[in-house]
Amino acid sequence: MRANVAAVLKQLDESASKLSEPELQDLLNILAALRGPDNDDEEELKWPTTAVIRHHVFRLTEPVEQWAVKFQDTLPATSIVASLPQTHFTVHIRWAIAALNAE
């Protein structure tokens, strides 16, 4: 493993170890949402969900495709999220959006 990657993972581990259980669940859901679905059947969900999450989390200055521009710096509305099919990945997306919207 590259040293810089190992250092970031160590920092993440150290920071995550200080989180409460609900905070850790939020972090894990956000990380899953950043990565995208594990199976190819959900590939069509990847870009309309992960790019918007990535745009929000990393505060990207350049628009990420048209739908990221549509949402700008906000996360998908509840109605849009509710319209997603119920899958393992979309559960992570829903929880990630809830965590990112939390005060």
C-alpha cells in the first residue's frame, strides 16, 4: 500500500474510533454512498446518486454532469430519493442523505 494512502486510512481509523455508534453508522453509509453499488444491476443508479453525494461531500467546484448541476449544492429531494428502488445500495444512499442533511 502506498504510504500516503496508508496515512489517510490510519487517520480515518483514528477519527472513526472516536465516533458514537450512530455517528459511525452515518460515516459508513456516506462511504458506501460515495463508492457506489456493488453489482452491475444497479449501475444505472450509480451516477445519479454517487456523483451528487460526492459533489456535496467534497464540495466540488465543477459541476458533475447535468443532474449534479440540477441539484447544485443540495442533496436530492426526499421525493426523488423515495422514488429509488429498494435495494441494498439505495438504503445506503437514503441513510447517507439523511446523515448529510443532519445538523
